[in-house]
Amino acid sequence: MKRRQTKSNQCSSSWRGHRLVRRIVLLEVCFLATAGVLAFAPWYGEAPESRAERESRWATVEMLAQPQLPAGNPGELVAAAALIETSPDDILDIEDRSNLNPAARRSIELLEQWSESGRGVGEGEDIDSRLRPIFNLLTLNMVALQTADGPSDPRFIAAIRAAVAIRDRGGAIAGLISLALLNKALKTVEERGWPCPAILHEARLSDEMVLPILARDMLRREQWHIEHTTAPTFLAEGDFERVVTALSFDKVRERLYVHAVMGERFERAFAAKTREQVIESLRAPPRADDAPSLFVREFSELDELAARFFNRIDIYDEMLLKIDAREAAREVSRTEKYLAERKCKPASARVGVQTPSL
């Protein structure tokens, strides 16, 4: 009897143990399922805000992105950029124009013709979207600057005009290349002791130009992603993003998210009063905390780009002030020398002064 009761108690205890284990497992499954739903749900949800609010904010981006320079026909500029590619690798080390190969000489002639004709750089995709032509333009204009004979040399002026043109119609890459060319022009003026031409003052990038450059860059990159993203998991970082992208990626939803989130960031940046506020407005949260959109997460570096542009503006302004101060000092020296010479001359030797006859 006691054995039966002991066995019965053991069975009952075992059954209760199994039931407890089942409950724990069930709770764990429910917890994991809930956590999964909470983690995945945002990637299936619609973009925030109403359509009217999204489009109103996105209109700010489109307004900022409008180029201030007519497109024009790139004409000789495209031919010059293609021709310079056939030059030797050491072409950037050449400073004497007589040492340039025929292809380089011809490409600079085309650059001068483009400048004198007042042509443009074409639509953005002609210059900014295909990287090889725009980096060829960098090489072409660097060579033109360093082989110039003076600040009024047509090739020197043409290179500066090209730098301004690609900046005023291009995105971030064009803007940074433009600043590199303008800094090269200033450095050439400083090192060779040339007077600073007015065009380098006119070409200065202002703080107000930074947001339009970034807006154009974002519009073109967004369009590129929409048209060319065929393997979205390539944009994902980490296992979670790759899984959720494979299950839920939708280009329409991605575009709406970009309009909502990036439109709101640019709207705040446009209303900002200081550089710091602009940078902060464009700053994205850590990737894991950013909006549930791969396209939005692709624009996480805009604050860094803005900071880089502001830094380059400061460098350019410092160089410009240094050159202007040198020119002012030269002018003072010339004036003092002239006055000293005039003071030392006898009255009869001064222009316009006659010694009265006795």
C-alpha cells in the first residue's frame, strides 16, 4: 500500500514538473513571439505623418535643391574631361605647360573654349552621377591651374568657372571637388605671389549654399536607390536588417519614409540660425535607433558632410584673408615708397611743378 502511494506521489510530482516546464516553455515562446512582433512591426508599418505633411516637408527639400545656375550645354567640357583621361599618370606633377602631352594641351584648349563661350555643365546626371567624368574634371582643372602663367591666364579663369559651375548644379561630390579646385587656385596665387583676381572672391562658397548642395545630393541618391536597388539586403547592416529586408522591403514605403523623415530634418536645418544647429538638425540617431527604413539610414552622414563643408569654407576664407592682407601690405609699401621718393625729389623735378624764372 505504501509503495503504491509513493509511486502515485512520484507520478503526480513528475506530472506537475512537466506541466511547469511546459508553462515556462510556453511563456518563453510567447515572450519571443511578442518581442519579434515588436521588433518587426515598425518595418511593416506605414511612414509617419499624413501624406499632406510629408509632401509639405519634402517640398522644402525640392526647393533647396533647385540649382541657381542654368544647365546649359556642357559642349567642350565633356570632350575635355574625356580627353584628359588619356594623359599619363604623372600629369598632376607637371607645372610647365610646354611639358604637357598633346592630349592634355588639347583638353585645356577645349576648357578655355568652354569658358569663353559661356556654356554650362548640363543637367546634374551629366556631371555628378557618373563619377569618372567628374574626377576627370578634377584632373583637368588641377592641370589648368598649375600650368597657368598668371591670374588672368584664360586657363586659370576657366578652371575657376568650371569649379563654380559644377558646385552650383551638383551634389556633395561636386561640391567637395569644387572646393578642392578653389583652394588649389588660392594656393597657387599665394605661392607664386600673384595678385588675387576678383573671381576668387566671387567664387567663395557661403554657408547658405551648403544645404542646397546636400539637398541635391540626397534627391539624386534617393532616385538612384529607387531605380537601381535590386538587392536591398546589400544595403542592410547586421543579421536583423538583412532578415527584415528580405521579408518586407518595399520601394514605395521606403520612399515615403525618406520624404517624411528626411523632409523633417531638412525643414529643421533650413530654419536653423547657426552652423551648429544645421549640423544637429541633420544628425541621425544611432543606426539601430534610426527610422525603420534602409533608404533613410543611407543618409546618416549628412551632418558630417555639412560639418566638412563648413570647415572647408573656413579654410578658404582664411587663405583669402591672408592673400588680401599681403596685397594690402604691398599696396601700403608701394604708397610709402612713392611718397618717400616724391619727398626726396627737388621741386623742379616733380611733375607739373615749374621753377619760377628769376
